[in-house]
Amino acid sequence: MIQDNTTLDPADDRSADWLDQVAWNEQGLVPAITQAYDTHRVLTLAWMNRESLAATLESGFATYWSRSRAKLWRKGESSGNLQRIREVRLDCDNDALLLIVEQIGGVACHTGRESCFFQVYDNGRWVTRDPVLVDPSEMYGLHE
Amino acid sequence: MIQDNTTLDPADDRSADWLDQVAWNEQGLVPAITQAYDTHRVLTLAWMNRESLAATLESGFATYWSRSRAKLWRKGESSGNLQRIREVRLDCDNDALLLIVEQIGGVACHTGRESCFFQVYDNGRWVTRDPVLVDPSEMYGLHE
């Protein structure tokens, strides 16, 4: 299911057709799901604008648009836990992206867990289920 | 990683704390990623409001909010390709959901493919990579 032979060689021109084909929302964004190629865990849901998708494919590392900080954000730029791109997929409505990545360090969440989706619904409550793999204070020289 | 022993026994009260803990956006929605428990494929990205999340846990089947039709939408209500809930997860920011499901019929996409994420970036183009498993004309008595 995961293609390892995808050539990550984006068009030089950021006005390219493949960027135009994405159905950016009224804020110029689309949600981007990120999944680990090896464990198949869904790691994160983040947002991309045109520039961040182009930067992702140019650099080979997942680069999102931080809505709270209103700037490009290369995931792992503080923690070192970069996400190396294996594949980028677009859904049938062209309004959501799926990144298949190699999660450097095996930890995507700022809490030190593999996945940000660690709260599980159980009988009317959200229960934390997944182990902390890395002490967050060891992950960040600066807060990411 | 996937818990099969989760008790799907939602609180009777839709004003429950667990619903209040979700960080609904300004439209009262959150994105909901759906992943197959067996193949681990990411199937869909859809949206939920408070009512659809409560209905999902009450019924045991994925129920989204259709933004285009402005109504609750039980996935598979036309095609029969329901999504039986195994687990519902919330991310660390409380603003995105992950549903782990049994995809009835093995097909989540209206095109007859397993996943809606069938367009793969390849050298400046989006290329269709995944096979059509079911003829869409056979899937729908009515258009879903």
C-alpha cells in the first residue's frame, strides 16, 4: 500500500497545477494527516497552506502552517523529531492530505508519546492510554 | 496499539463533560480521521459536531456532519459500507478525532476504493494509484 518509489521532485514553480488542484479552504488551508510508514500509527493532524505543501515536497520533511503562530513550522525543528516524507496523498475531494512519513526519534507528540492521539474514549471519559517514550524536558532545547 | 476492549457505552447526557472537553471550532466542528483497524489504512477525513460524535458512540457506527448538506450523515447509509467503531481517540489539543473502525465491505470511498486518499504525489502530478474494488454503480441504490 505504501509506495517507496515515489520521486519527490516537486515542480520548481509554486504556481504549479498540482498546487492549484488542492481545494484550499477559505483560509487557504487544508488538514494534513500524518501516518508513520512503519508502525502505521496516525501521528498528528496539522494544517498546510500552499507554501507549506511546496516546502514539504522541496525539503522532503513535513512542514506545516502554524495557525496559532501564523508561520511555517517544520515539524521537529526544536525537538529534532523531524518527519521524513515517504509519500504524500490527496483525497477524492482534493481537500485533505495524507503524509506517510518516517518519524525521526519515533515520537511525534510534544508530550513524548508516539502519537498525539493518546486519549481514548472509555465509558464517558477520555482516558490516557499510550506510554510516554521520551521525557518532554529532554526533547526540547527550546519549546517547539 | 488498538484496544479491542473499549466499552462503547456513552453517557446518556449529551451535555456530558467528555463532549465539553472537545475543542470544537468556531463552526462547532472538529476534523475526524478514520482508520481501518485491520489494514491500518487511513480511509477518510470528515467532520463531526457535538451531535454526530454523540450519535457515533451511541450507535457504534461512524456518523459525521455533512457540511455541504448541513445534516448528520451515517457513513454508508446509502452504500451499506458502514464503519463499525472499535475505538475513538482525541488528540493532545482536543481538536481532532481519530476513529478506528471496521470498514464494512472494505470500501470507504464513493469511487469504490478502500481509501479516499488514492491520489499520490509523483513528480509534480497527482497520480491515481489504488485499484477500484467495487463498481460505484453497484454501491449505490441512491447516491450517498
